[in-house]
Amino acid sequence: MTDRLILGIESSCDETGVGIVRLGPDGALELLADQVASSVEEHARFGGVVPEVASRAHLEAMVPTMRRAVEEAGVELSDVDAIAVTAGPGLAGALLVGVSAAKAYAAALGKPLYGVNHLAGHVAADTLQHGPLPARCVALLVSGGHSQLLLVEGLAEKITELGSTVDDAAGEAYDKVARLLDLPYPGGPPIDRLAKTGDGCAIAFPRGLTGPRDAKYDFSFSGLKTSVARWVERRERAGEEVPLADVAASFQEAVADVLTAKAIRACQDLGVDTLVISGGVAANSRLSGLAAERCAAAGIELRVPRPRLCTDNGAMIAALGAHLVAAGAPPSPLDLSTVPGLPVGTVQLF
Amino acid sequence: MLALDTATPAVTAGVVDLTEDGARLLAQRVTVNAKAHGELLTPHLAEALAEAGHALSDLDAVVCGSGPGPFTGLRVGLVTAAALGQVLNRPVYPVPTPDAIALDARTGAPLLVATDARRKEVYWAAYDAAGRRTDGPHVDRPADVPAKLPAVAHAAGEGARIYADVLGLPVVDAVYPSPTSLVAAAAEELLAKARPAALTPLYLRRPDAVEPTGRKRVTR
Ligand SMILES: [Zn+2]
């Protein structure tokens, strides 16, 4: 068998992504193109993603992003062998633009379509950098839209959700705390920068759902966010100066502590020796730093893809599509639906 | 020509033969289901082409209704048309959707086309006796349309039917844009192989979004 080119289209939130991956006869993946157009700046003044603004931006960006991806890969669209697209979970209107486009590309090229799960795509992204996953691994997905702990027993075969956030996603908590501290949106990078000059042990913010009777693998960040707000407001009311760097560092410490503690506990409970961390928040320096420390101490191999692969992109969808093609999965039908609330266990949609 | 429209509850795809003598329908697939644009449009266009005995590569151009229409569905047609045009290397011509409905109505008299904009509003445009657009498209509450409307004899489109009592105009039987009229509305440009206009949807409304004022208080 010869090489196959897999195209991936992502439009579940505010990034329009198109990636192209070469799937070798031995199953090896080579990333040929990874183009992303982001509407994040258009959402900044609203302090969060506005679905209609994102959908409009996807429509404008789809064809130009596709053109850039094909150019970057140095191929023709007609060379593409299969098309994978995010069918869920995500924003309904945003997903619809990508899936509609993917169907048209598949029909016009006469090539099979694979409607795939965005969350599984985040895990697949790591295989572009670190090669095939072991038979079993635990994946921690953290971004503005998701905070999930998964047991991955084959990307194309079986992904089980161990736990997820019961309220805000980790990235959402970052955005809300950033606003509280008058930092720009999205909140992750400015808090991370500010935290480096502060003391993470200065304020003991609560660690959600870490009591003995709490769900072992679920997360909660809403209480943490409220507690940061109360702390800041108490200081202000008392006319005292707010030590912004200490607040940022202590908040970040609480988030990183809970995420890594639960992820490592899952690895240990399940007898898994590999942890993958992906999603936009994976780029956070304290999260990756603390995860590295704790994984080393526990004898767990830590895999974190480079930041560009962690955030939403088409390459991760192409990678997941390639795994499905390699596993001999049948294509999705052209009347495929989008499923905004697609559960993580459904890797491909029919 | 391939004609697509998703600006109304109809999921519309048709293959149309266009000559100097006019536009002639070869095959079409239309389903009225406001929630199924994303699912059905590509299967519909593939089936219409198969029935017409043509491949996508036989097409000379794609015509797509550019709205106005409820946003989510509207984008399905436009992104589908844009992607097809890119792969096939064929021009894609946007056509305001009410222009096609006006041609379908063929009343020979001045006409109002009103489509359902949801939220108790209509998208509307006015046409002269020759079917040329003289006003619009706009978005308004039905009760506000008569005062803004030039003199017309009839009304067409789903909005005309839903709000017939408010608009007070006799309703003609042209509800959704037909593939033939979508092509006919762009016939001059298509035959002249003119450079197509930008494939921009007619949204007419701004996105619902509120800018936060000051810092968000999480506590009282
Ligand atoms: Zn994501």
C-alpha cells in the first residue's frame, strides 16, 4: 500500500483549522500542513467566544485556510485521499460550517468523509509529535471549552471518560479570573506571565472536589473562581492593595495542583504508565511543570504536544482521521449530522 | 449550472441548463426542513446531478442564494458553494434569495417578497413589474413594512403567507426560491461569464453579543 493524504477540518469553536497529514503504509504519520485562522481577537472585547461571531468568521476563513494548507503541504486538493471533520462536540453554528464544507470537499473530490470527535482529536494531536500511543494511556484535556480525564485504549477503538468538570472548564476559570484582575482575554497567557513573579503558596485557594467523598476524577473550578473574587474584593473593601502576582500564582497553583493530582491518581488506579496532556491550557507553564515533576516521581511517562498542536487545529483532526483510515473504519455518510454535545466515547459519527 | 439555496426552510439543490433562450430545470431535490440544511444539502445536490446524468465536473458555474435568511442555515449553502467552486475551479455567483422568489412569482405587477426572519420579523424586498428589485432587502417587523413599502400589487414568500393579515396584500404562490429562478436571476452575469461578486451572506442583523461593562462581579 502507498502513502495516503488525509485532510482535517476543524471549526468547533473560534479557530478555523485545516491540516494535512501523510499516512504511511506502516501507519506512520507525517504532518504536511497545519493552517489556522482564529477569530479570537473579535471575541476579546466580549470577554468570551460569541457563537455567531465565530460562525461568521468560519465562513469567511474556510476557503482561504484550505488554500493555504494545500500550498503549505505542496499538494493538490485532488491528491487528498480522505477528509476528516469535527462533527462534535462544539458550538452548533460553528460545527455546521466545517461539516458542510467537508461534505462539499468530499463530494467534489469523490473521496470518503469521516465525521470525528474533537476531543479524540486533541489526543490524536500528540501522535503527530511523539508517535503512536501505547495500548493504554490516560489523557487530560484542558482548554477554554473542556476539562476532561480520559482512558484511551486505542484512538480508533475505545475512549472512556473517567471524569470531567462539573461546572466551568479550566480555561474558562482562567478567563474569569483574568477579568477580575483586569487582564486581557483570553486569560491563560497573561495569568501565566503574571504568576511567574508571584508566590503560588501565598494564598490557600480551595481545591475543588478533592474531599474523600468527592468524585475521584471530576473537576470543579467555579468555587475556586468565586473564592478568588471574594478574596480580591475583601482586600479592596479594606482599602488594601491587591497583590496581583500572588493572586495569579496562587490561583494557577490551585488549578495545576488539582488537574495533575487527579490525572496521576487515575494513572495509578488504572495501572497506566503514560499521561497525555492536551488542549489550550496544556501550554500553561505551571501545569506542564508540575505534571513533569509529579510524573517523574510516580514513574509515569508524560507526553505534552507542542503548544501549536495543543490548541484547536485541523492537524489533530487529520491525525484522528488517519488513525480511522488506518484501522479500516468505514466512512461517514454524506447526510452526517453535527452533534454539539457529542460524548467523548463516540470517536466517529455515522 | 448548479443552483443552491439555504436561506429559507427549504433545502434547495437543482441542476439547470442555461442558454440565451432561458433557464431550464434538469433535476432538483428540495426538502422543506429548517433544521436539515447541513445534513441534506450535499446529498441533495449529488442526487440532482445523478438524476440529470451529470458529474460535478460537468458544471460550468455554481449559483447560490445569499440570503437574507436565518444565519445558521444560510451559511450551509454559501460554504458548500464556495468549497465546490474551489475544488472544481468554477465561478460561484451569489444571488439575493428574494430576487429568485420574485422571478418565481411572475405576476407582471409590482411585488413584495417577504421571508420569515424569525423573532417575529420578516426579511423583505420590493420589485417592479419587470421583476427588478427596487427596495431592500431589509429586516423589519411585519407591521412596520407597509409604511416603508412602495406601491405593490401582491406579496410572495413565506413571510407574506405568515403575516398576510398584517401586510394586507394578496399572496401569490411563490414561497421558496426555485433552482431555475436562482439561475435566471444571475443569467446575465452567467452568460457573460462576468467576474462573480464576493460570496458574502446578507445577514442584515448584527450578532447578538453584549460587551461587558467594567469588571464582572461574582459576589454581591
Ligand atoms: Zn478543543
